[in-house]
Amino acid sequence: MAMKVKKQPAHGEDSAKSELIRRFKANPGIFIGTVVVLIIVIIAFVFVPAIVPNISGFGVDYTFGYYDKTPISYRPGNYFALAYEQLVQSNQGTYSEENAAYINFQIWWTAFQSAVVHTGILHEMEKAGYEPSKALVDREVAQAFQVNGRFDAASYRQLTNTRKIALWREAQEQIITEVYQRDQYEILKPAGEEDFVVEMAADQRRFEGVAYNLADYPEAELSAYAAQNFDLFKSIHFSRITITSSEREARQILASVRDGTQSFEDAARNQSQDFYAERGGDMGVQMAYELSSLISDEAEREKVLALRRGEVSDLIYTGESWLFFRAEEDSIVADTGDASQMDKIRSYVLRFERGRMVNYFVRLAEELRAGAVEGFDSAVEKAGLKKFSFGPLAINYGNMPFLPRLAGVEGFTDTVLSNFAVTDSFWRTAFSTPLNTVSEPVELGDQVLVLLPLEAEAAESPEEDAENIRLTFQYFFYESGDTIQPFFTQSPKLKDQFWETYSRYLMN
């Protein structure tokens, strides 16, 4: 039965108007005040959230967690809010339609963690009984009202008492956190390390050198290796069917292909479960070594490689699926005149016989060293290589910012150089080889290097350089050696409910 809608009395609207008029006449002042309050409430609940949907609204508790039962909340003007606003300003210009949600999340998350650390520090200092003197806080507040070196009393007096109290509290908390961080730094900083770093910078060298790249391993060497190991590089055109459901189903499909109930291509398209299914199982030409990743058992692999054109293999279990193959052609010896096959041979040697390539270039490097007795430049030119240079450089493992860095070397990307910077053999070779002597070859990544260390020029102002190193080291140690954040953000005192609050109120 259809639901019936109850008819409203025709005089309802007129009655409502009459009631409003009656209330207005009875007490105009109270009536108008009530309407004004109602309008304010409507604006607060409807229009303001529409303008600033992420951080507005009456009755919304933006508490993202608790540290030792103290709420970590976003409230206009508090530390959390100030951290958030600073991050928003610093990220201006980075927003796009694609990354806006991600950046917004990162800003809130970073501001939350800053607020956790801030709250944690205040707790620790309160437990320790530290409180800055009133005079110290007053001086800190006064710094914000300096005009031409004098305190601007008029500007200060214009502030409301609430704002004055807030400023005083902000200054007090700032002093407390600075004292805590400074003390932590002094406690954690290793004694004498600055002097040690300055001494490291005293021994600097310039360098010249050449690099042999493994990618330049000659094709003649690859062809010779392929001829010696022709079984690895036999090539054969295969098709394949993969079944992941069960051995029983795999055997049924294999039997149907063998007895002609269905063609290999149809079985592949309709029942195979791999990348080649839509191509009727066609894998293209494979080299013998490429099958080792599919068929770990050598005896089974040899049976597959021995298939003649049109023959179908037995079922092979890989541990995860069941496979069988069909040979589209007889196997043939690798064609070293085919660029695609040579690429596969090169890939194999680079991956499995890398030492063969390295040894080849080490031999060339030793020949260059022997010829460099008559001059490094002439030996480099004779070898057809391009010389590079860099420095002056101190021993700077890891490219630390307080010492000269390994960077800007022609012919090397920053990524390659950053890998050199964390390789012991590079630094050992560079600084143990006598000056003006060609170094022994050193393997670094995909290169074999030969270095010629040269004496560095004396610094024009060694005292100034040493002071700059000290200052940079202090800043770097303070920033990177800081254990303060994880101490608080991973503390059992922290009840983290960031995600719950963010996803409920702030996720667009």
C-alpha cells in the first residue's frame, strides 16, 4: 500500500507569522536580541566553516593527542597554530591540484610533531624545576618592540591585556625550549671533535685522474666469452602456458593441447595466467641462461632447451605454478652480429661475470700506470682517455658539509660522486698514494679509476677557514645529531590520535 502524506493545516503559515508578531509586540528588545544571536549562530555554523572548512567550527575539538595527559590541540594563537601557519607560508607556491592533499597532510603532521616536542620540553623543564626569571622574560618581550634601539612603549600599550599575557607566555616558553636545546647540545657534543675536524681539513689534495667504464667493455671480448660458453647463450623461440590453480587442471590443459582438443594458442589465451597469455603464449626468443630464473632444476631446464620445433614439454612445477613450453624453432647458437643478442650477452656478463670486466680494465689501468713514468698527460692521451680533475679535497667520508665536498667533477653525476664519498677504497687510495704518483687502479661502482694526487695550494686565511669549519660543524651537529624529536614523539607518554582527528575534520 502506498504511503499517504498527511496534509498540513492551511492556516499553519499564517499562525507562525501571528506568533512572531505577538512576541515582538510583547517585548521588542528581547525579541530583537534573540534574532541577532540567532543570526550570529547561523553565520558561525554555516558560513564560516564554508570559508575555512579545515580549522573552523563551534564545538570542534582539534585535539590531536596527549603528552603526559596534556592535550596537543590546535587553537588559534597557540604554538601548534603558529607552527602550522609558518609551514603554510613556507609551502606557498608548491601546491597543485595533484599534490594539495598530500602537502596539507604533511603540514599538519609536521606541526603536530613540533607541538609534541614543544609540550614535552616544557614538561621536562617543569619537572627539573627550571623557570626563567621575570626580568629575563620581560627583556625578551621588549625585543619585539625595539625601534631604533629604544623600547616603543606606545606600541606596547596599544595591545590588549590578553595579548600582552599571551606574548609574555610565548617569550617564557621560547626561553625554556632554547635553554633545554642548548643544554642538550652541550651534553651530546663530543669533546675535542671540533679540533679533530679542523685538523682533518689541514690535509687537502688536488687530483687528476681517468676512469674506465664497464659499459665500454669491448664487443670482441663479449664475443669471445660467448664462444667459450655457447651453451649459456643458445637461443630458442618459445611459447609458454602458466597455470596457478592446481596441478590437476594443468595436466588436463597439457593433455588437451597434446591430443589436439584445443590449440596451444587457444589454451594460452583462455586458460594461461601470465603476461604472455594475450599473445597466445608467445615469449619470443629466449637465451638458455634466461630460463634459469623460471626453471631452477638443471635437468628439467636442459630437457626444455632440447625441444625441437613444434614439440611440447612436460609439466614443470616452479613452486608457485605449473608451466609447459612449446618450441617454435630449433635452438641455435647465439648470433654475435645481432645487436639485441649482444645486449643480452653484455647484461649477463655484467651481472654474473662482472669480475671479468673489472679485470680487463684493471689490466689497461696498469698499462697506463707503467706508461705514466714518462708523463701522466701523454699516457692518458695515448690511451685515448679524457682526464678529469677535482679538489682541493680533504678526507670527507660521506660528503659532510663542514669540509670541502667531492662534487662537480666533470664526467660524473652527483649520484655517482655521492656513492664514491661513502666508499672506503676511494678515500684510502686517494690519500695513501704518495703525491705526484699514479695510484693503483680502484674499482668504484661501474668504473675503474686511476688517480694522480697533487699537492693542494695553501689557504689564504687558514684561521678564518678553521673558524668557518667550526661554525659549520656546530650547526651541522646541532641539526643532524639532534635526538630531541624522537625522544618525545616515540615516548610512551605520548598518546597519538593524530590520524583520527585529521581524518575526521581536516581531510577533504
